[in-house]
Amino acid sequence: MIIHFVVVVQLDTVFRKPFLIKGDKTILQPGMVFAVDGSVLTNDFRAQVGDSFIITETGYEQITHHPKTVDEIII
């Protein structure tokens, strides 16, 4: 199975291609892996949260399951 890695970005990125940007016309196809990441960066702190999905014949399957709220995160 060929797996394609796709990163969604709105600004310039240091990620390697392929990646999607706003307005991209790429059609997601079964077997592609789609990563959605977001981050917050300050002078003293960085946090990044993301999920990965595999595109299937009938939709998608989430393949990562990370906490999303402050209440779910143990520090």
C-alpha cells in the first residue's frame, strides 16, 4: 500500500512536501494519511496538538487519539 503524508498548513512551513495549503485542489484518496496539526509558540513555551487520519473507501479512520482539553492533560 502506498501511503502519502499530507500536512495542512496556512503559512510557510518547514515540513517536507507533500502538504496542503489553503485553496489546494488535491482530492484525498483511499490509502492517504492526513495529519492535522496546530501549535502555540511563545518565548518560553511551545505546545503542539495534532491527529492523523487514514483515508478509506468510505471516509476516514482516526489513527491517533490524543487528549484535546486541559482537563484531559496530565502535567
